Amino acid sequence: MTRTKIEPKLTLTVSLNSRLFKRLKSEIEPRQVSAFVEKAIAKELGAYDQQLEREQQKFVKKLID
């Protein structure tokens, strides 16, 4: 039998403007907020990684040209 290692969850505190907070509360169930935020962060970090990769490719191309 193999054991799966469970990563501990860490806590992140954020401040939101009241309009955004009200919208979040009205559209996302309270028990789903953490999962929603985690997915949003993962999506943004993925986009950030892609942007860094594009910038790095442009930089390398300039060095070669």
C-alpha cells in the first residue's frame, strides 16, 4: 500500500475593495472561496510564467541579431 503525502495548507490574508468583496460573496459559495482563489492564483502565475518566457525569448533574439 502506497501512502500519499498530503501537503499542508497555508493561510494567506488579502485585502479587497468592498465592491469586489461583495461580488465574490454573492457569486461564490463560502466553502468554495479558498478553491476559487487558489485556481485564480494558479492561473495568474501561469500567465506570468508565459509572459516571462516571451520576454526572455525576445531578449535572446536581440542578443543573437
